[in-house]
Amino acid sequence: QVQLVESGGGLVQAGGSLRLSCAASGSRFSIYVMGWYRQAPGKQRDSVATISRSGLTNYADSVKGRFTISRDNAKNTLYLQMNSLKPEDTAVYYCNAFRPENVMNYWGKGTLVTVSS
């Protein structure tokens, strides 16, 4: 079982940047497919970006070219670099760890990102 703790959220003006981090503990980080999800008020939780165990990345169309997901297996940490932020990026951002072999999903508690116009 893996424990996930997000950090790096906050208030930023439109056009600004933030870097989210997700620290993992309790299990070997490299065995998980990792991802960032977000949930805006009154909306469902959606995928923002995922990164495979080999480093292949996938992005939601709404963030392509602005966000970059990365992982450091030596530091057991997942990152999300967010540039050119827009008010519609405002949401709680969640870190996710997924293990395909046993279809287990783990979630962090989330970090709030607020983008002002």
C-alpha cells in the first residue's frame, strides 16, 4: 500500500505558474502508474495527466502544451509543472497511484489550486 501527499497548491494569477509535488511512501514507487487528477466545485474528478512506469506521458487536451508531468523514482516523487494557468484550471488536484497487476488505486487528499483572472 502506498501513501500519497500532495503539496504546492496555492493562489496564482492567470498566466502564472505552479509546481505540484506528490510524495509517496510505504511502497515501491516505481511499480505504479502515476497520475494527476482534478476536481472543480460541482464537477466530477477528471484526469489531467498520467505517466507510466517507463515514463510515457498522456495529457488531457485542455492542458496539453501548458502542463508537464514527471516522476523521480529515486525520490519517490511525482510532479506537475503548470504554466500559463487559466481560471478554468482552478480545482483541487489529486495525486493517484495505480497498480495494473491488482487493479488497486490510491489517492492523496488533494491540494487546492486557485487561478484568479
